Amino acid sequence: MAMRSLAFSVLAVPLAVAAAAAADAVSAPNLEVPILEVPVDCGLGGLCVVQNYVDQDPGPGAVDHTCGPLSYDGHRGVDFRVAGAAEMPAGVPVLAAAPGLVIVARDGRPDGPARARDAAAPDSGNAVVIDHGHGWHSQYSHLRRGSLAVGRGERVEAGARLGLVGRSGTAAFPHLHFELRHHGRTIDPFTGLPAPSGCGRGAAPLWTPLWSPAAQARLAYRAGGLLAAGFAAAAPSLAGILEDGPRRARLAVDAPALVFWAASWGLRAGDREIMRILGPDGRVLVEETGRLPRDQAQWLRHAGRKRQGQAFPPGRYRGEYRVTRETDGHRVTVVEVSRAIELR
């Protein structure tokens, strides 16, 4: 099942923002260019991942700056997502990427799943916009209702807490949409160039990422990974996992079924999957393999066995899931996870 972060609205700012008449390439030696820090306080690659990048395709398609598929048509920012709703109660702080003046601080929009009718009226939800001077603005969208820690007219330093990651507005999953603009035009912080401006190695010599060295190290490109995995007594849905979070399974030997599941992000057409369940004696009870027919922003795979007879044999069962990808003539592992459960 493919899902994406829906488009969002660019908040009007209460300052005169010049039109992008001169959409010049941005260069790092220009001291007027802000140096950006990571705008979320979380373990990137674990609790948080970059789900979508700025779209670099000028046509109806979508590619990220590496020519990978982690974007969608017209996407103008970077989506820092958490695995699902289960991480939201503790709160994932949203931070100012650079010093500046808060010129928009909007709160009060509810959190919740985007509705189908919202797609026609994209909404950034609760949001903050910071003016960094010299025509530079950053926007932080889909914040949790009631979490804003700054107000309009307040000056902030890089790293200042602005609010918490949420799911307000038209957000398909809990995430921060971070956007950088210069005189009203979207700038890809991974290239330092107005978007769209091309992708891949041909464009790389012109790139001047606007992230600090420390931020660049934390934001190393990842082309897919695991969101969550576990066992259940019935086939789960991706929407249920994202809404409620993966619940810790407590299964008995008389459960109606034993199902192992894994939710992943950023999978690509041609990726190979293998999923299996091993019994207490180490024998393979279930094994399924396949190849993805198309790119999947979010993907749920599950396999299982219905109970036969009075009960499953008691003991420790193990589920394994692996996704591999052909890259530059080599097969690499994109997702690999193992989970165990005790049936008594």
C-alpha cells in the first residue's frame, strides 16, 4: 500500500517578500546564506527518518536530489517522519534550523489522519515561519496542537524549541515538513539550489548543501528502511499500525492465527522480499518471497498460519524479514529484522 505526505500550503508571511525575479543559485561562501542545523531532536535512522525530499523533477514525475524516488510531484520541502502515532505521546521536539525572527506562529489545528476531501485543500496545519534575513525564510509545518513554544515577534537561536512533531493539517503520517525559501522560491537545503534543478552526479558539482557539517553527517541519505515489526493474531493494516502504533503482542497457544508483519518505507520497484516464521524447533513454518512491482513510500508485508487443531505447540517462535536491492551491480540489504514471541 503506497502512501505519501499530502501537499501543504505555504503560509503567507506578514512581511513584504520579494518575488523570485532573480532566482540565482545559492552559494555557501555568501555570508547571507543561513547555515542549517537538523530541525528535529530525534535519533535519525531510528525514531525518525527522512521520508520525502524536495522534488527535483520539473515535469509530472518526482525524484529526489540523488535521482531516487523519495519525493512526490511538486513536493517543496523535507519530511522528517516518526514511525507512527505511538511515538507522539512522548513528543519529538521541532527545533529552529537557524537564528531569526518568528513571523508566523499558528496553533489550534487538530491532529489526526488526513481526510480524502482535504487533498483538494492542502493545509500546513499548526506551523511556524522564521525570517532569517536577506530574503530567507524557513517553515515548520504539521506541528502538534498546543505544542508551540514560541510566538510571533520572538527572536530565536538555532536549536530553539518551536513545538512538537504532529499530524495537523493534511498530513498522511506524523512528521515535520521543513521548507526553506529565498525571496519566495523553494531552495533544496541538500543542494543549495532552487528547485527543480536536476539530480544525481551531473548536478553534484554545483551543489553546496546548506546544512552544517554536523547536520550533513546526521542526514546521510538512506534509501529505505524499517518502520516497525511484530506479531499479531490477525493480519494488521498499515493504517492501523500508523494510527495506533505497533502493539506488543501477547499471544496464547489457542490464538486463531500467528501472523508476523513488518512495515517499511522507501522501497523500490524490483526490491526482493523474503519473510518467514520459524517454530520452536527451528523449522520453517511459513516462507514467502516476492519482488515489488513498483516504488512504495510505505509498505506492509505480513505472513502467517491459522491455528490447526486445538492449539499451536508452545514455545518461542521467530519471524524474519529481509529486503534486498540491486545497486550498481551489487545486491545490498535495505531492511533486515527479526522478532520473537513466546506462545504458552
